[in-house]
Amino acid sequence: MNILFFAVDTLRADHLGCYGYARDTSPTLDALAGEGIRFENAVTNTAHTGPTFTTIYTGQHPFTHGIVTTACTDPNVHDQRLDDTTPTLAEVLRKGGRLTAAFDNLLVWPTHPAHFARGYDYYVRTLDPKRSFCAAVLAEQINERLLPWIDYAAAKHRPFFLLVHYWDPHQPYNQPEPYRSWHSGKPGHEEFAAFGARPYTPRWGWSDRLTPRSKEWIDLYDGEVTYVDAQVRRVLDALKKAGLYDETAIFVTADHGEDFEEHDAPFEHRQPYESTVHVPLIVKPSRDWPAAAPARVAPQVAHIDLMPTLLELAGCEPPEKMDGRSWLPLLAQPNQTFHDYVYISGGAIAQRGRWRAPELAVRTDTAKYVRRTRVWLEPTHTVQNTHLLCAPPWRWDKERQFQERIDFFNSLPAEELYDLAQDPCETNNILPARPDLAREMRDALQGYVATNPERA
């Protein structure tokens, strides 16, 4: 069995057709979901790229591996490097005899997070030749180097693990035409009266915040989704041409989503709300998949579960220190609770020489509790130290001071509680009405904090 793992950066589950989106954004992924398994409640354990990929590569919570932020632009951030003794997914798979390859460029960050390349026989970095920003690389530029590798792998006659990290639909929205204007002005979901009778447009945000500019950005985002969907199709076609499609298990997920006009970080990914942490997970089984696969899985699973699942599929012995577990047994009982609680990290800030995550959440299949602790400005803080905390609407204003960002975060509710079954858009904080549930989830979250209190 070969394993192809697509990690599509910043891809919200609810902007795909197979997850009920009103726009036709994703015909390839929809067809793949129809052919395989769609996980309806897949959740990332953090809303940042760096710690998310580290979690995928280790099967560990951010509070276990210690990386709680994407400190990508500042070199020598020593407390945000993975311990060299922690096994990574590619290392274990290569020791198990697989050919391993990654088409990714996380290693170009000034922090040079070397663990992203550990264990790969081939680590292929691609950048837009005209722009140094890693997220500016287009999926077609990655495919120029990826598609020939598929023919190479076919000629090797050896099972492989292939990771493909597409940055679309992360900003900048730089996809070519016709995808830039593909969804321009097209309708979305009908608005409804949310809590307090305030109008709300599902999957876009509060209607009174949807300006022409924000609607244009949502159109562009959806165009990015359709663009990367077309590039995924090119890879699937290449697999079929090489005779590898049927013997390849294909995974599609995202590191995180993106907030639009729903919460406090428009067009960014910081906070632990559904817009940023509910990600797609689509799996197309290979011909020799170990068991019959259901069409859909309802219970929540998390990124911590990907490594143990992939290792079980590959027949590799898992490392001892993993927080997740394989969800393969869940496929036989796809409606049973898998995780009582999933723990999620939101915004992060450097305090007293260590990065910490003062914004945390715990999620069940039907509810979410969010907790924030106060932060403070330090004399040594830079833009990098504070902008990963939150993303207020005025964050592009260069006249704003660091202290205002701190004040904005500290003005947010210290606790929130949402009924995801009745209020999946998280418009109504029910904490005052459900102190019992809040207490239960607060206690569970405190148990997670206790595993590494210096990070909270």
C-alpha cells in the first residue's frame, strides 16, 4: 500500500461541497469523498501551521512536543524546536522500509525547523521564483516537480509515503484566472437571525460585518479552493496513468481553517473556533485497505490521531509517546464516541522568555469551552511576539501600538461555552446558562494544562 497525504493549508471544511457548502468549489475532493470516507468532525489541535504540522508528524499535543506557535520569521527561537529524540512520522515509515518524500517548503523559514525534513529520502522545497514568501508558491509550481516524481516512484516498485503541502488557499490570494473570478459575486448560504436576532450568514460571518471588501476576499478564497482542487485532480490523474491509483491510500486534510467575519480575527487563523479548527479529512482507501470503510464518520477525531493511524496502516511499530491513537477501529463503529475531549491551542505570545498559549479550548462531539488568561506587554516584545496572539480588525494599521493588541486580547471573554449541535456557528455563549457543563469542561482543560503548565 502506498500512502499519499495532501495537507492543504488554510482549508476550511465547510467551504467544500462535500461538507455542504452552497458554492461548487471542490468537484475533485467531493468525488474523492464519495469514493471513500468523509470524517465530519475532524479537528486540528491548534490554529497555527508550525505546531499543527509538528502534531501531524509526532502524534503529540502542542503541550507535549512544546511547539505552540508559528514563530517562523525570527531565528533562534530555541523553545520552539522539536526535541531531536522525538521520532517523526517519516522517520518511522522509512525505518519500516518505505520510500519517503515531501513536497513542502516549511524548512525555508528563518527558524529552520529541521524536524519537518527528518526522515524523508526526498524533501523537495519549492518557492515562487519572484517572491520569497513561502505561502506565495502556487500548487501548479509544486506539481511541476511532483508529477515527475510519481513516475519515478512507479519505476521503483517500492511502497511510498508522499506528503504534498499545498499553500493555496492561504493568503496571498494569487491564483491565476479563471480561478480568481470563478466565484465572484456568486451567492452563498441564506442568512438567518442568530442570537439576539442579529443577522448571520453561515460560513461567511455576521451579515453586518460583510463589507464589499470582505465579500471579495471570500470570493477569492473560494477561488483558491477551486484552483487547488483542480491541481489535486492533476495528481490523481498522474497516479492513474502510472498505475498507482488503486494501490494508494489517499488522505486529504488541512493544518487549520480561516476566520472570515465570524469572530475576532477576520481573514486570519488564531482563535480556536470552528472556522479555524474544523478541517476536512477525506480518505480514499487503497485496494488492500484492511477493512470495509464507511462513507462517513461522525465522531470527532484530531490531528494527534493521524500518525498512529498511518503507522497502523503501514504495519509500523508506533513510538511510545503519542497522545493520539489510530482511528481504524472506529471504522467498524462509525457512530461511537472516539475522543471524550479534544484539546486545542489558539493564540500564542512570548512571556518571560517562553512561548505560551493563553487561549485554549476543549471540544466534545457536541460542545466547546474556550478559556483565556491575561497577558502583558514586555519591553522586549516585537511584532512577531504579539501578532500571533490575535488578529484584530485594525491589525494592518501601522500606527497601532503593541499595547493595543494586548489590550484587545485581554478584552475578550475569559470563558465561553458553545452548543455545537444547536449552534455550530458559535454565535451564542451559553456559559451563564450551563455552569455545570462549563465546570466539567474547565476541569478537563485544566488536566491538559497540567501536562505542561509553563506553556499555558
